[in-house]
Amino acid sequence: MAQVKEGDTVRVHYTGKLEDGTTFDSSEDGAPIEFTVGKGDLIKGFDRGVIGMSAGESKTINIPAEDAYGPHNKERVFEFSRDKAPKDFDPAIGQQVHMQRADGQMVLVTVIAKSDASFTMDSNNPLAGKNLTFDIRLVEIA
């Protein structure tokens, strides 16, 4: 039976969990994801985790933060003055919002605190700094 190797296009179902067992994402209620192994479209640990699998096989892979979304970078946390915000801008703590950087790029940030003068924003991926576990099932090698 064929085994996945770098360069193969594969379809997988997955369930991603945090260390405490909380599920943060799953494809099980929808279509499997398709990607080319080794192309870099997914986090390194997931990409490498399917190598050697055969169609129909399932396994659990544990991915340390450095092979997932990287460490949480304190330099990506910043203050945003209420003076620079639109008058009706008042997101809740924990809410994700799109902001435009000085270079015009859009970035997704999470509001982590707010005061009368400013909002504290975190532009790290919400999964940065976290070790992840994925239950994966190889549907097919395309």
C-alpha cells in the first residue's frame, strides 16, 4: 500500500486539541483538507506528521509550539490609543479584529485588555506558544 512522501498531495480529516484536551478546530463535520506535503502550506509538525501514512490510516501527533505556530512573541503585543480609533470602536476583551498596519497590510489582532486611554492588542496567532495535538485520518493520497 502506498505511503505518503514529500511532494504528495493528500486529503486528511483532523481534530486539533490543546494540551488540556480542548478541541480548537476539526474538519470532521465538513470536507477533508487537501495539501501538498512539504510545500509549507501547513504548520511544520502537521506537514511532517502525515509522512509514512497510508490511505485509511489514523494516528495522533503531538506538535511542540516551535513546530506549530511558534513561541508567543511579546513584541507583537501593542497599545492602540482610543484617540486613533473610530468613535464606535469598542471591541470586547478576547475579540479578534482586523487592523491595518502602517505598511498597508491587514493583520488580525486579539483585544487582550482595554482602558479609558487605549486598547492592548496581541497580533500573535492565538495558538502561538501552545503545544498542539492532532488526531489525523488520511483519507487519500491524490
